[in-house]
Amino acid sequence: MPYVSVNGVDHYYEWISTQDHPGNDEKPVMVFLHGWAGSARYWESTARAIADEYDCLLYDMRGFGRSQAAAPAAMAAGALNTLESFADDLLGLLDALNLHQPVYMNAHSLGGTAGLYFLDRYPERVKKAILTCNGSFPYQKWAFEAFYLFGGYVVAFRPKWLTQIPLAPQMFMSRFLKRSIPLAEKKAFLEDFLMADGPTAMGTLKAAVSQHATEVMPKAFTNLKVPTLMISGEYDKITPAKLGRQAADISEHMDYVLMPNTAHFPMLEDADSYLQIMRAFLQGTTPPVSPRA
């Protein structure tokens, strides 16, 4: 499996492409960012569907999937405790792979926040971006503290034997989905969650839902310079669609699409519609779903 060292941490990455040597400027590159406690695995079907058009770069974010976690000393120092640091990881990954021309980006959930920070810091490195199931939200101290408490329990209680319980993958994914997805995908999600580094999982959870995020993210959405599409799932309980709509409303460079009858993983729940919407945006045509449905 290919790895590259970025900011002192070995990151797993892979190419999905029809070329023997992807990233050589013969085709545009699209980089995919996954969400909290996930991995690049759930982007594979989307990447395969567009591999004729794009060289698709998938990678596991630091501390998740097959990538290493940062050393405890680096975490304690705070330099690698922010979601902005994951944006810097992406910059390091692109530079390490000699991808200096602007790329396309598709980032999901927590990866969407890291992607937003990347767009804010390095807009010259991206041609167009898609943020899936992301958005802007207000600060609510009591709700955030309750979320941290619950999240702490979830991260702490992750016995490996959960994968041996027959209905565990279905139960684990029930909150994330409106439509069913293949059982193999559900098992992969549970496996990724169980292998995620604990300090990274808890640190990113707190960073994503924080007063800092409520102050910085709206500014980043407002300052967007790159053509961007926000895609929300109608029944998303993790990042409700109204948060994506609010983010689009404050940006002059963002289009918005609501995908009916989907939740937090619209790219898997309704892959055909997702691909149509994505291609329409990338080609500069009207998305097949009403932008303000």
C-alpha cells in the first residue's frame, strides 16, 4: 500500500484512474476527503464512476483509516489539534505528490470543514470544489458540551468484538442513512470507526463542533473565491440540510443542491443522482435537482 510522509505522519493514499501514471497533467485531478472516523474507502465507488474523466486521488486523513496518528507530543503541543492542520496536511500531500497544478476537490462532512479551510488558505490550488453534507452553524454552549460528553462515550466504548455481532453494522449506520446501502459498505464503516485513533477522533470531534468553528467557518464561506457546490441530504441528522443552505446563502461563489430521500451519505444512497449533480456542476451546467429545493 502506498504511503507518503506529510508533516511527520505517514498518510495512506491511492489513485483510481484509467492511466498507468496518474497525476501527470493528462487528465484533471480530483482529490477526495472523507468524514469523521471514516476512510477513503467510501469514496471508491464515486471515484471509479468518474475515472475516465479524472485522475482520482483518495487518502486517509491523519489518525483515521490506514494513516498513522500524530505522535502524542505533537498532539499535546497543539499544532496538530486543529482542523486547519488537516488543511495543511492536504497541501503537504499535494506537494509531496508533485501536484502543483490546481485540482478539483470533493470533501464530505468533517472532511468538508478541512476542505473549507484549505479553500480559504490556498484558493489558488483548487479549480472547483464540492462540499457534501457540511454547513455553517451557530454557537450553543450547552448543546456543544452535551455533544462532547456523548462523543467521549462513543469514542471510549469501541470494543473490537462489535464486528462479530451480526446486526452491529446495520445498527451502527442506521442514524446516518435514509436509504439502504450494501452490507459490505456498512461493515467497512464500522471497521473504520473501530480502528480510528482515539485522541484524533476526540480532538477532531471537538474541533468540528466548537465556538472557534462557529466563528471561523462563516468567514471562510463568505470569503470563498473558488466555485463551490454544497450538496445536502434531505434527511441528514448529522449535518442537517438547513446548515448547508445557510452556508450557501452567505457565499457568492456557492451553489446549493438538496438531494431528496437521502441522509448523510448521498453519494452512496443515491449514487446515480449524486453523479449527475456532480458532473453538471463540474461542466458548468444546471444541476438536475433544483439548487434551492
